[in-house]
Amino acid sequence: MTNTAYILPDKKITAQVIFSGRAKHYEHYPLIRGDKAPVLSLDIENFIAIDSKKEQNINVKSFIETVQDNSKPIVLIFFPMQSQKRYNLKRFESLHEATRDIGASLLILTNSTAYSFKNTFLYNHTLNVFDDSKNMIARSFGLYDPQNPLWNWIPGIEEKETFLPALYVIAPDRRIVYHYIDYNFSLFDGPDTLYQSFAAHILDAVNNTARKHFTIPLAIN
């Protein structure tokens, strides 16, 4: 193992390279468990809705207030454009229902535009998906660095604005109680058994956090 990253002339690392310590995380240093999450600044204008009914705006506004007041645990998913596939959204809907049942809010941030997201998922859903195409929130979590774009490191990543996929559980005091940084861009494309394992960890973290902060005997169904 060396301290040198091996980068080809086109600035892409080959898959055969054994990553050094600095290359394992592409010199990105995301927030992890134990860190305090930044305040999530959400704007209703960045909400991505398939169903454009006006009354939905009321629910979105209420959701934003809940997130910004830190009144519930938050499951936060950073979902880059490269990971968008229909079965992911189905998985997220199932996770959304499970986290809601145990007193948490699930939020998805994507670097997709609303137009491209809608064209990828052409059906109504109940998820809270927000456009972070300017990477303001991803950058605050250390998942994006404009001076060190991921396409410098990862073959197949062509968009300079791509951020690292990640999962977080954030307690009402903004403390991160669970994290998973998907450096291989593989979690969202993995088999159901892998995803279910992560989902179980997430629900455990939410359940424990809800008990700690609200002393309510919650259980995972």
C-alpha cells in the first residue's frame, strides 16, 4: 500500500488498482456516525412531485417544517442520478412506510432535475424527494467537492456534479446515529438481500433513536 493514487491520463482510476489509504475514499471526508448534521435547508420549490395536485403543497410544507424543527428522526438518502432505477424507488417506498410507522421522516435528495426524475419514474408515489442539483446539501455532508469531482476517480462517472451515494439516520438533536457511504456506487443496484440488510440497520437505528428521545415503546413490524 502506498500513499500515491494511480490515475490514468484521462483521470480515471483503473479497476485493477489496489487503492491506497487516500484513494479508498477518493479524498472525500463525509460526515459519519457521531458527527452533528448541518441544518437541512429545504425549499418547496425544489420538491419533485409526480402528482401535481395543489393540496400536496400543504403536506410538503408540513414535512419541511418537521425536518427543520428536528422534531422526528430523519432517514436521509443521497440518491445520485446514476443510481436511478425504478426498483430503487419501490424499495424506498417500502422503507418510507416502515420508518413512518416508527415515528421517522424519510427524505431523498437527488442531483437530478425534476424533469429527468419525472421521466424516469412515471407514476405517483408518496416519497419526499428534493432536488439538490446544486449540491448545496451534499457538499455540507462532505459527499461532494467541486475541487475534487468523482469522475477523477471512478470509471463510468461522467458528470462533474455527481455526489457520493449515502444513507444517514439523524436524531432530533441532529446527531448522526447511523451512516453508510456507498463508495462503490453499488448499494442501490445490489440484490434485495443486501438492501434488506441495510434497511434493517436503518430501522434499528430509527427505533433506538425514537426510544431515546421520546421514551415511546416502539417496535419494528
